[in-house]
Amino acid sequence: MKTDHKSSAEAYFACGNEKSKSGNYKGAIADYNAAIQLKSDFARAYYNRGEVKGKLGRLSEAKSDLQIAGKLAEQVGDISLKVVIEQKLRLNRITFDPGKCGGRPCVRDMRIRVTDVLGLLANGLSLKEILEEMPDLEAEDVFACLQFAAHKMDAPVINK
């Protein structure tokens, strides 16, 4: 009898999702690993494994999984997953350190606050002008600041 590797990969993926939801992150990673072994182009398994590794503090491994998932998602035409991954990777450029700038959000562990970059944009500076003003910044950093602000503004208002 021939095994349908795709459905087996899907079964491992589903088990990984359940384990992740219950907080069994190591078990979830093992299941995602099995799914990836059976189906090497399984973008969502790489994505979910990266998410779980991030929860465990294994940030460089998480980033690597997300990058692989993004490439695979693009290859198979899963644009929605690709966009989600790009947003997550971009937001990783925003860091928090209690010993820098009073713990305020900064760009890539530098002493450049998100609010500083947003202030320059609000005052009408172009991307090119901002990069000239702050040569340690990259264009992706500016986009990360905008995305961070958009994310923070997406909180519901609750009337009592």
C-alpha cells in the first residue's frame, strides 16, 4: 500500500497545531518537523514552526523558518501567507530594551526611537531625506516604524 505523504504531512501539521494551542511547543515542533520531512515545500508548516520557535525564544531559528516559509509561499502563490510573513519579519526590526531610551520602541537595538522616525515622516521628510538624516537606518526600518504604528493604532475603542 502506498502512503499518501501529502495527507500524512497534513495530519502531522494538524497535530502540531493542537499541541501548539495547548502549550506543548516542543511536541508541536516535532510534528511540524515530521510534516516538513514528508512535504518539503510545506510553507505553512515552516511558518507555524517558526512561530512556535519564537515563543520559545529561539529567535534566529524562528526568523530562518519564516524566511523559508515566505519563499515557499511565494513559489506556490500563497500571497496572503507571504504578506503575513513579511509583516512579521519587518516588525522584528522594532526592539525594546529597558536600558535604552527608557524602554521605548527603537529600531534594531539602536537608540533611534520609532517616534523619532515617525516624527520625521509627519514633518514631511521623504524616505530619502530620512535615510540621509539617519545613515544607520535602512528603508525597511522606516517601513517597520510605519507598520508598528499601524499595528498599535488597530486597538478597539471600548465605550463603557
